[in-house]
Amino acid sequence: MGVLDVSGGGSWTGGGVSSFTNNGSGDITMGFTSPLGATIDDFQVLATVQDKTSGHMVTISKPDTSSIRVIVEDDQGGGIDAKVFIVIYQVT
């Protein structure tokens, strides 16, 4: 659990992140030091945009077991840098 700041190439208040890949405005991939599960179905990610601007949405994808991709868009579909509160949990 932590806050991802998508702006400036990424920063994360939680632990276990080994890398950030900036995929463009509002789009970042976080790489983790250890796999989050044996398969991508073994973990889930909850996220919400942490700002005061209405109309922003966050999309999460799981490219593999050691990374998640976070995309933040405004209500027009454009990428926007924002802070995102993220919870990652294992499915049992």
C-alpha cells in the first residue's frame, strides 16, 4: 500500500519497487523487486486518484507478475500526472 506520484518519472511511498518506466504523460510502469504472485491472477490492485480535480480516472494493468502499469487520464482521455493511492493484495 502506498501513494504513487506519476509526475517527474515516478515516486512511491510503499516499499519493494525496483524501477519506474515513464510511458508518457500520466502513464507509468512500476517494477517490483519480487514477484507479486506466481501468476497475475494471484494478486489484485485497487487504486484511486489522490487529487481534488474531478473527472480523473485511473486504469491498472498487470503486464507480468513483477510489475503494474498505472495510467491516469482526465475526462477528455488525455494523460495527466497525479498522485494515485494503490493497494496491492494477494488473492487466497
